[in-house]
Amino acid sequence: DLFAFRGISEMARHPLSEADTVCVCQKHFIKNGHKCFVVNRLISKEQSGASQSLKLSETRSELRIYIVTWNMNGKVSSNDLARLIHIGQEFYDFYVIGLQEVPNCDVKEILLDKLGSSYSLVAAAIMMSLQMYIFCRRSLKAYVDERRVYKVGLGGLGAVVGRQKGAVAVSLKFKKASFLFIASHLTPHKSNVEERNCQYQRISQSLFSKPTTRLYTCMTTSAGVPDEVGCGGTAVKSLLEQSDVVVWLGDLNYRVEGNRSSVDYLITQNLYKSLWSKDQLSREVQRGHAFNGFCEGLLSFPPTYKYDIGTDNYDTSAKERVPSWTDRILYKVKETSCMEAEVHAYGSINFIKSSDHRPVKAILKLNGITIM
């Protein structure tokens, strides 16, 4: 049977090695029927290359989105901010940068300076120390419309100690396809799994759903007209479900269960797969308690928290926190959408060591949108 299931849970069952796989969130249509189903699966890189050639020849379209999330731990490091941006032989249509515990610095200008004149800011969602910036190629900006920003505060003393909890979100349309980007910072500590699940539900239900709220910022459409929904008109219901593509990134703060010594041993042996079943987020997704329908690339990189700053050593303080994948990038594609998604290069940026978190990046490739 064709069915919708989560790419996260697939990690625990699939025999392919993490080094040779690409996570695919793919649309399959029944030829003699009417319903579109989602099948998330893992394929080899060799298969991915072959299918990529086929898909390009069939659709002549591919949107490339470079995504980064990083908890900065309140440390000012403009050099490291710039180093979040990868500019190589492969160009990207959009850059989505989500940051938590941001210190007092001009993030937008630092990122724009690194990107250069070929890119332009699409939207910025800022709630004190929780921030997200979206840039696109300047040649594509004319196709970006209906931008809105929303904020859900969940406490955390963001103005005092720079640890604002909650979420910031940007919804937009690109060539008639609807996108929703959410950057969040959820409550910490291993024992607070249910609270994190509740925060996920609250954020999901709150986004653009309360016309009387004044937490979000009004933005204008490409024509320069204030967006009526963002400025207090009739709110869109369940935008999380209505959007063609949803990307959720941030310090989600789900932890790895287990004692420190055994987890350390598995990490030193690069046996990350053995930790997947101990990952709280993977468990909660499998149980249907949070992030239903979301996909994720393989956790084939070291846990991203908690490091001694400036080193490759995990927490040596008296607390000796268990290393965990707190920083994540998840995505989902609407079942009735004709787009197909693949996540590539999901991993940590290990050369950036100015925080107790490692940044996490992913490249999301979407087929089904014609790009000039």
C-alpha cells in the first residue's frame, strides 16, 4: 500500500548506509485513480543521480533552498555568521537562516555582505534573540509574493538573557506555490518532552490563525500594498496544512536518552545509527505526538549539543550533559502538491566552534517549480 509516513522513522529500518543515501519526500500518483499519496523513502546517491536527470528532463524545474539553523549562545561572532553561508559551484535560489540566542549584532548586513549583490532579502522575522532571514536570487524576487511574518512567544526572557523561546514564521508564495518557514526555540532539558510536544502543537495552531493578535509584523506584497491578513484581516486557517511546502528548523531541544559514557562511546566509534532509537524527537514523531508528516535527512553526523566552546569536546562541566541532536531541520510537502522534495548534505558545520551548539545545514531540492 502507498501511505504517508515520516522520514525520521525510516532511519531505524532502512539497510542503506547513511553515507550513501539521500532522503526523498516524493509524490506518487495512482495512474488509474484520483488520489495523490506521499511516500518518503531513502535512495542511494547513484539512484538519486539517475532519477535527477530523469526528473529534470521531465519537469525542467528545480528549486534549491540552502537552510541553516544555529544557536549562537549569545556570542558575537560576525566571522562565523558569514561562514554559515556556503557559496560554491552549485548556486542556490533561496537561503533560509534561522538563529537562536542571537547577540546584539547586525545579522542582516553580515549575511547580505557575504551573499553579494546577486541576492536580496525577502523577509526577516525577528523576536528578540530568535530570528530568521530569507534571501533569494535577485532575479527571482519578482516572483515572490504575499509575504507575511508571524511570531509566537513562549517565554524565555529573550530581552534580558537572550534566550527567547517560541517561534517566528514567514509565509510566502513563489510562482503560485505556497511556502511556510518556521524557526523555533523550544524549552530545554531532557525531562521536558511533553512540554516540547505541547509547544509544537501551540505553534502549529497559532500561526496566522488569530486575527486579533498584535505579535506579528505587517509586511507588504510585491506591489507595495499592505497585506490585509497580516494587518488584522481574516486569518488563514491551518496554514501549516495548507502550504505546499513547510520547513521547520531550529533548536528543538529534544535530547538523546542514555548515560553519558555509553553515548560518548558510540559517538567516538561513529555509530550514530545506534543512537537513533534513543533520540527523543524520533520517538515522538513515531508515536504521532509531534511533527506529524514531517521528513528529515539522516542523522549521520555527531550530536550538535553540548560542546565546550572553542573545542570538539562535549560538556565537561559538572552537569556532563548527554550529547544530543537538539538542532534540526524538518520539512513536509503537501499531499496534493505535485512537487517532489529531496534533502541533501544534511549535517553539522563543525568548523564553527564559537557556541556550545554546532550549526546544522541542509539543501532542499524541490522539483515541480519552473525556474528561469
